Amino acid sequence: MKINWGTAIVLVFIGFISFILYFVVRMNTEQKFTHDLVTEEYYKEELAFQKEINAEKNAKTLEGAIQIKKTDRGLLILFPKHTNSEDISGTLSFYRPSNKKLDFEVPISLSNAQMLIPDKNLIEGRWNITIDWEFDHTPYLFKKSFMY
């Protein structure tokens, strides 16, 4: 049986479409190819973005910046010395880009303008930290990516 050029083109199209559909179905059904969103409520957070910009500007005007240091006990977060640690309130948010199940949030509780996050809460790898805090009724925001 001879196959003319019209039949050959149809067979090539069917083969190509089958090839593409195989990979689309595979990527959507296999667990190892799942990817998390940056945040679940992306559009709601976008509306509050100007407040974040203003809070980051406030943080940059401070005399001392927040410092993050890895110690043998965990992650040490040092706040500016001139701030009174009793007047600071806010939250620390830890975001793990590779696995949202490891994300967690901690309220700020300082002693001597520093806070320690225990080593058991963090595993090795890339983390994003967001420190959203308020001092003297002024909001501040600090964001940083680091390797633990």
C-alpha cells in the first residue's frame, strides 16, 4: 500500500499532537512537577503594596539596619540599638520558595534588641525573611533572602 503526501502530513500531525498531549498530561498529573504559588492571595496582597513600599522607605531611614546572623543555636536577628525593644511589635515571616509547607510566622519578642529563631525551625537552603514591625506608631518592613 502506498501512502501519498496528504496521508503522510495527517499522520505527522497526529503523531505531533499525541506527543504534546502526552507531556501535558504527564506534567499535570505527576506529583514531582507541582509548583507552589508565591502566595495564595496574590491580588489581595497587590492592593497593599504601596503600604509595603512606604514601610521599606521608613526602614531605610533608620540609623541602624536589621542584621541577620547564623549562629550555632539558630538564626539571630539584631534590631537597631536605638530602638526600645519593649515598644517594638510585629511579625517575622519565613518563606521557603521550594516548599510552602516549611513556611512559618513568628511574633516579635525581643530581649536586648535581638531575637533568636531556634535551629530546629530552619533547614538548610534558601529562605526569604520578611520582618514587618512597628515602632512609635511608624510601620517598618525589612525583606531579605539568605542561605541557611
